[in-house]
Amino acid sequence: VVDQMFTMLEKQYAAQEVPVSVWDELKTLKESSLEDLGQMIVSAYRTHFTHQDVKNMNGLYTTQAGQKMFKSENELTEGDKVVLTEFYRSDTGQKITGSQDSMNTAMSEISEMWSSNFYQAVVEKLSEKGFNL
């Protein structure tokens, strides 16, 4: 997403002839911005899950069943399906199921807010350097 945003900005500012060195400098903002994104996501998770829930999720995701779950359900063995069924019957699994809609909404809002803030920060830096649309 960040790389696509920079591609778009480079096209928008093409007439400004922004030097590659400036774009490279602006791209260094990505790391701190991703840290901000991480904090926003942590905040959303804290609303729904305890630290132990997150440990339980990580425990599932490190298993063969947990990893296959994200790739292709066709690859799941009967044993994998049992592991997943047991997990989703647990308290943590029930919290995940029960909070899916609100978590999806929160993640969508976070994504929108973060990308907007990051875009604005880059445009402001460009403006500070004398590059304006």
C-alpha cells in the first residue's frame, strides 16, 4: 500500500521534478508510520482480547493447522480441522467469532485513518521542501 501511494505521488508531482533523493528521504517515514499503524492495531485488539487471548491466537497460528487455515482450506487435513474446531470452541475462539464484525470495522477505520495521515505527512514534507501541487 505504501509503495503504491509513493508511485501515485511521484506521478502527481512529476511536473515538480522532485529529486530521487527527496523521494528516498520521504520513504524513510514508512518505518515510523508502520510503527504507528502497529500501535493502532494493538489498541483495537485490546478492546476485544486479553493478553492471554493473543497468546492463544499466536499459539494457533504457529501450528500446521493455523498456517494452512490462511493458505487454502482444501489443504486442511481432518486432524487440522479438529484442531481448528477445538480452538474456535474455546473462550478465545468464541471471542474471535463474536468480535469479527466490530474488528473488521475497526481495522477498516484504522487502515483508512493511517493511510490518510501518512499521505498528509508526506505531502506536508514535500510542501516544506517547496514542492506543491
